[in-house]
Amino acid sequence: MQKPLSVNELNLQIKGILEETFLSVYVEGEISNLVIHTSGHIYFTLKDAQSSIKCVLFRGNAQFLDFKPQNGQKIIVLGGLSVYPPRGDYQILCKKLISSSMGDLFQAYEELKRKLESKGYFGKNAPLPPFPKTIALVTSSTGAALQDMLRVASKRWKLSKLKVINTLVQGENAKESIAQNIAYADSLGVDLIILARGGGNKEDLWAFNEEIVANAIYQAKTPIISAIGHESDVLISDFVADLRAPTPSASMEMALPDQVEWLYRLQDLREALSQTFLYHLKGKKQLLEFLSEKYQLASFEGKLNTQSKQLEDLRKMLHIKLSLILQHKQSSLTLPLMLKNLNPLSHFEKLLDNLQEIYKLQNPQSKCQNGYAQITQNGEIKQLEELREGEVFELSNPKTSLLAQVLPKV
């Protein structure tokens, strides 16, 4: 006999089957038994004339509601079936609530979204320029969104030029105006296009869910940011654009660099470059000093080697010359005469006589005996051109001496 299931096991099996089979349901009905809990969760029953089913919208999804649910209100629920095991109740876990008046629009939105996704319109995501020179703002020139964007831009980065392209952002002709102005902005050669509009209800924002606008965004060569409404508003333009911004103000923060941050970064970069430069300069200086010392040593050694070679060559030449002279003299001189001429003492006596004669010629005292006078100052011999006007000096020769003073030139 088969082992029986516990009640909890049965409910869990039913839960698994329901969640797998009814992963996504789209149900229309009327709200009853509405409870908005302090936690933010919303509990209610969805009913029609024949049946009812329990529903829950958890806080994470409830915060994006664009209307306030009320008992008796007709709505469309998007969600999936599940079971609450402790009571065995099955219910719809709602992801989204749509007012019945928006039901047809929502269905059109979902159909267009699937169509464009199948055509590859989503995920284009071209990179934004890091430092845009010119940005086209496709928005209403009288809207609050534009003022918010300009305020953020003035604080964040003042070097970018902002070109405002006035555009209808709601109403019957808004979709054509938006599409035409996107194409016009794309033709200007700007670096970035921001499509922007402030908050509003679904009907006010619907122009940005139109296929003609999606086509204009997709066909543009310029990167586009879609900044429509508030964070809870997700539109077709957001999927097709290269980047979605939750608000118009946020789009400027995404598009423009932060000048304060970049000033700090440039300061850090300057300090890093300065340190790197000084480090390399120190290294080059040390290398230069090393090479300079090495060059000087090599230069000295080279000169020494050259002079040594020249001296050796002279020695060899002298040796050859002396050999030739000796050979010549041997035939004409007797041995005693040769020995006399080669007498070292006689040679040095002649050398000493020559040196004494040179000394006499160079000795200042010797010159003074011939009519010259010697100039001294504080016991130090001076040249005439070394003396300055007004200085006192001594003139002397072996016979007399006198003091003199340098007078101004007449």
C-alpha cells in the first residue's frame, strides 16, 4: 500500500505544480476585501460575477503603483499562481496592478515590447562619450525637467554645450514631434542626445511608448539617454535607448563628468607625475655622474697611453740616433778621446753652467741691475696692471727703494 502524504507535503506538491503551470497569468476583475498592511503589502480578493481568488501584492512591487487601489475598482492583475501551504489557499502573487481604463494601453505596450524585442531593438547600448562637447536636449523648453537638467549641468560640468530642442512631450501630436526632433538632433553631429520629460500619469507619458518614437531612437547614430518620468515609469523608449535614466536630473549626472572629482584626480595625477619625474631625474643624474667619471678616467688613461707611446717612440729614435753617432765617431776618435767626451762629470758641469746662465737672465734682481725696478706690495711681487687707483706700493732695485702711489689717469 502506498505511503500516505502529509497535508503539508500535498500542499507543497500542489504549490510546485501551480507555480510551474501558471507562471504568468493576466486576469481582470474587481477588488474586494482590500487590506493595505502597515508593512506595505496589499491583500485583496479579485472577483467577477461567478468566482473570486485571493491576491497579494508585496511591498517591493506595491511601491510602483501609479494609482490607489479601492474596493469595487476594476483592475487587471499580472502575476503567477502559488499556494500558501499553512492554509492550503491558492492565490495570485501579483507583480503589477493595472487600472482597467489602462488595460487596452497595457496590452498594446506588451505587444509592441515583444515585437521590438524580436526585431533586435533592445540592447543596442552604445557607449557614452566620457567628455561630451555638445549635448542635444530633446524636451519641452517650458517644462520643469529642463530646469532641473540645467541646474545639475551647471554644478557638474560647465564645459559641455547644451542645445535645447523644443519638443511636444504629451498630447495627440507628441509622438510625431518627438520622432522628428530625435532625427533632427541626430543630424546635428552632437555627441549625445537626451530624451527627457518630467513625471506624469500613464496617459501623459504614452507618447514615449509609440512605435514611431522607438524607430527614431533605434535609427539614430548618436548615443541616446531616455529620461522619462520617475524611476517607476518604464517605457518603450527606455528599452530602445542606449541608456535609461530614472529621472531627467539623473540623466545629466550620467552624461556629464563631475568637475570636482576630476579636479581631485588631476591633482593626484600631477603629484604622481611630479614624483615619477623627480625619480627618473635623480636616476638620470646619477647615471650622468657615473658616465662623467668614467669618461674622465677613460680620457686620462687614453692621454697617458698616447703620451707613453710617444715617449717610447722617442726613446727608440734616440737609441737609433745615438747608435749611428757612436758608430760614426768610433772611426775618427781614439778611445781616450771618446772616453773624455763621454765623461759624465764633464757633461754635468756644462749643464750646470747653462742653468746658472738661465737663472741670471730670469732673476728679477739681475734685471734690476740693468736699470729695471721691482714692484712689491706687502712683500709680494706685483705686476703693474694688478695695481688699482690709490694703492701704495714699493719700487726697488739693488741700490735703493722707494714708496709710490697709483694716481688717477689725467
